[in-house]
Amino acid sequence: MTLEHLVRLAPAAEPVPESLLRAEVTGLEYDSRRVQPGFVFFAFPGARTDGRRYARAAMERGALAIVSESEKPEGFEGPWIRVEHGRRTLALWARAFYGNPDEQLTLTGLTGTNGKTTTVFLIDAMLRALGKTTGMLGTIEYRVAGERRTAVNTTPESLDLVRLFREMVDHSATHCTLEVSSHALELGRVYGLTFHTAVFTNLTRDHLDFHLTMDAYFRAKHRFFEGAGGPQPRWAVINQDDDYGQRIKTAPETRRLTYGFQSGADLRATNVRMDFEGLRFDIEHPDGRQRMESPLVGRINVYNLLAAFGAGLSLGLTPEEAAAGLKSLPAVPGRFERVDEGQPFLVVVDYAHTDDALRNTLSVARALGPKRVLTLFGCGGDRDRTKRPMMGEAAGQLSDFVIVTSDNPRSEDPLTIINDAMVGVRRTDVRHIVEPDREKAIRKAIAEAAPGDIILIAGKGHETYQVLKDETIAFDDREVARRILRSYGYRREEEGA
């Protein structure tokens, strides 16, 4: 493919020499270490580094040209193509270079604060249960036609995303379900893609270190339903019970399905029964009523199942097919995931890392009727500080005992983060302790537990690491809890004592 073909998609701010336009492009890259001869290197401005610093290294590796929205650095002599928006340009060029694979897949994207990961797993399980070859991209992992891969970002950079789509198509995948983060929408990672279905879960306080205000956060999410540089989605599935969901506008050509508990929703949950074994409820839909059963627990998962059911209808499934497929998902890693070594109390690990998510998860725990709820949580460093006391207050209001510990402190002092969270804890009269060492905190929670209690280990969920100031260490809440339980003599019977 010639450079001229790509430049037509996102014109350069200044004329590009004819000889360069006729050159064959052999690849695209934004990491100079991966550049090969004939590649075009994209130099992005960033919060921590400037891609222009690596332009010379890219040229030394054989780059054909550098593309950037910034001016050429002083003294740089190589071909420099300045564009209005670097990441959007990369998205458009990547689609063309790899043959527009998004148009050869049926894409379902989910955006919102809470519930995206679980709902992505639900939709993917539903499709696979019907024999579809699928792809899935999200916070926990990527899947390409059944092959699992480590997730780098919730939503990959556009180039990586399109490459993954290309692989899926080449492996005969027909559908892909992915989380679409607000960062991805703001930075143009999904710019220009063709989505069949866009799903909105909810919007609560999060990522304000990046967006600064809730209005800006909502505008980023709303961009998805406007097409985000591509065509408007054919379907929109929206949580009507959410205040922000009610504010979402869709184009006339987009078919809209709303869901929730309240009257007026197209998909409405009724006759809900929930216990430790899972959920049972009816979905009233435009063509009748469908019984839904799932091993997932809690009110939040009623919403997730409704969203996934709506996505299934948008994809042409019958209500019966959608319900049967959704029932096939037993659990989602790090989402109210149980750690069972035969102990007489329940240990649950959950990714809840906002005050709203923590309230939802604690409400699920409360609904199971425990004697006490013991909550262990921390807050991430280098992130929105204002949510820390809100998380502390949520934990204090809905728990019988709270342990405040470290999450991923990153460059911040763990004690400073804990002090911020303690402001909220002290607004309640809950009994509490502070233990900065997360492993020791888990041990103290288990030592405190009595038969019939529930321990909630919140914040990190599926993560298998902890990010400290100078290093990232291996740390999996589930494995740490399992090891500590075994040190107390508990062990599942099937593995032997």
C-alpha cells in the first residue's frame, strides 16, 4: 500500500513530497523499538514522554517517515508528516492497512463505569454457547478465537486493536465483544471503527484524574453513541435506571433498547430472587416474558444480565437463545470470586475500586445474609484522590469491620493514601484497623472471621501484581488468601488434607 493511499484518509497539514507519496508502506508502528524498514512511525505526545524523542531511533531502524501532530524537532532531517490528530490518524491508517477487519466482524462495545467486564464475559459466553467463533477484549484478558492473552490496556491502542481484529477474521471469528474505556474514546483508540451494538452500563465517579469533571467523563462516553469518528452504531442498549443513561442521545438510524427495573424500560427485570446460589428473575421484553437464571449473584448482575440479553437480541438471537447462553457463564475472574478452602466463612475477592462499585459489592454480600461483613480495601496511588474518602465511607457504612490497606500505591506514600481513605471511614462508627502491608491485612481479616461471616477483599480483583514506587511485585489476592487459609489448616476435601 502506498503512502499516498493512507494520506488521503487523513490529510497532512503540509504538502508531502510526491516521491514519498509513491513509496510503499510495509507497516505502521508507535513503538520505535518495533520499527522495521518501510514502516511509518507515529510520534505521540504523552504525559510522561514525547514520541518525538524516538524519531531518530525510528529512522535509524529504517522508518519511511514520521507522523505527528507536533512540529518537527529542531535538527531533525528525516521526512516529517504533520497531521491534525496523531492517534485518530493512526486509527484510520491502521484500518485501511489491515483491510478494515472491523467491518468483517460484528462488533459489540460496552462502555460505562461498572459492569463492563462482567457483561463482556456474559456476551462472549452467550455467543460461544451458540457455536460462534468469537474474540473478546477487556480488562482481564484478550481472547482471539479461543486463545487467551494478557490484557495490556482495557482497550488497546488502535493499531493493536486492528491487528487483533485482523487475527480474529483470519481465524474465522464472526463476533467480537470489547470494553470501550473513556480513555480509549478520548484518545481516539476506537476512532473510525464500525460497531454493530453499543452498550451503556452506568456512570459513577471514576477517572477524574484524567477527565477532571463528571461532565467531561460523560461526554467521552457519549461520543461512543455518536459514532466516535465512524458510523453510528446500528443498535444501542442503554441502562434506563441510570441518570446518565437517560441523557444519552442516539441517531435516528440507531435502534435503541433500554433496560432496568423501572417501568418503561424495553427490557425490565421482575420477580427477582437472589441468594448464594445465584439469580432467578423474569425479563419483560417487547415480545413477551423470558425466564432468566444465572449462577452470578447480586443486584448489579441483574443489570449486567439485562445488558447482555439486550445485546443478544440486537445480534439476532431469540430470547430463549440469549437466556440459555447467558446461563452458561459460571463466574468472572475477580468479580465476587470466591476463595473456598472449606472454611466456615466466605472469602470473596472483587475488583471494586470506586465508592459506587464498593457499595454494590457490599450490598451483594449483605443480601446473602451473613453474620458479619468484614471488608478489606485500599485505594490506588496516582489516581483521583477525591474518591478515597468516599470509598472509606462506603466501606464503613456497609461493613461490620474494616481493614484499610494498600492497593497499588504507585509513586505515592501508602500511608498518605490510607489517611485519605480514613477520612471517610471515620465518618462512620465501624470498628476498623489500618494495616499497610496487604498480605498481613488479609491474614488479619481471616484471623478475625467467625463462622457465617463474609470477608470481602476489594480493589484488585483479577490482578496478579502490586505496583509499588520502585517495582511491580507478584501479588494475587486470591492466591494469598488461599495460602493463608491453608496455613490455618483449611483445605478443600477434593485436594486432600
